[in-house]
Amino acid sequence: MIWIALFVSQLASGLNARKSLLAFRGGIFNQELRSYTILKHVLELLGTIAAIGGFVSSFAIFPWWIPMVAFVIGFWIVPPFAVNNRTFVFIYAISPLLSILSCGCGAFLVYQYFNS
């Protein structure tokens, strides 16, 4: 169960990162940031902090290679194929859900680290 949280967290973070990269390349990144509410900025920040904390703590929970495999799959293998010109609008629409998933799974991994 714990390794599923690691992979979901990395995949959600990777999809959000790819969405941000394509928004920057398309020239709409600044418009996107200006359209965010304070709550969404805070959610994105908490999601990033929790995902990084979960990733770092996963090295203490799992053998060293499992977090690395999750990182590679979540950032380098799936997002370039999943987020493209046709799916950008869909990923943009579900980015709050991806942030919540990333935050929740990262916080769960940190919780598991301190309770194991």
C-alpha cells in the first residue's frame, strides 16, 4: 500500500510539472499564475513540499532503488506521453486534483516514515 502512495505522488507531481513546462513554452504560464487564487497558490506550495518530503522519506522506508524508479516513471516516462497538445486542457482542468493527490500521498509517506 505504501509503495502505491509513492508512485501516485510522483506521477501526480510529474504530470503537474509537465503541465507547467508546456504552459511556460506556450507563453501562458504567467497568465496561468495570475489566474490562481491565494488558496490555489497555497495548495500548490503544500503539494510541492509534501511531495518532496514524501520522496525524501521514502528512501528510509524502501530500498534505495524503489524511489528512484518511481521518480523516473513519474517524471520522465509517463508525463511526456500523457501530456501533449491534445491532453493539455484535460490535465490543466484536473491539476487541482493532481495537487491534492500529490499533497496527500506525500504527507502519507512522511507519516509512515515517522510511525515506522
